[in-house]
Amino acid sequence: MVRVVSKQLVVDIAKLMWLSELIDWSFKVTESIQELWFMILQ
């Protein structure tokens, strides 16, 4: 029983870490696109 719960917890933590990585990455991509737009528009 405890093993099942801890396994689920590990899965949840892994999902959260993956999600935060994804959000961080998407912010960086958005910044890069904005910088490109500024360079193009100038």
C-alpha cells in the first residue's frame, strides 16, 4: 500500500518538474521570438 502511494507521489513530482521545465522553456522561446520581432521591425 505504502509503495503504491510513494510511486504515485514520485509520478506526481516528476510531472510537476516536467511541467515547470516546459513553462520555463516556453518563456525562453517567447522571449527569443520577441527579440527577433524587435530586430525585424527596427
